[in-house]
Amino acid sequence: MMDQQQLPQGFSMALSQRPEAMERFAALPETERQAVIDAARAATSKAEMRSCVDRLMQ
């Protein structure tokens, strides 16, 4: 998986609480992973960050 320092801290924390989402994130192609990271960086609230993780489970 991508180096933890490249992930937004809140996103890393949210992923650590959802191991299945972390596995799906790690399995994404690089371009899709980057899109998720970009969305997480744009999140302005904890709820938006959680939504980024929740979308991985859909």
C-alpha cells in the first residue's frame, strides 16, 4: 500500500477503524486510489472523511 505519510491523517485513522475498507483501498488501481485520496483531502468534516471510507464499501 501507499506510504502512510501520503495519506491524509483523518483518512488513515478512518481506514484503520474499517479493516475491510483498508483492504479494498489497497486493492484499488493506482489511479482510483489517488481519486479517493484527493476526495479525502477535500473533505472538510469528519462526516465527509467517513463518507470517503464508506464509499469504498459500496
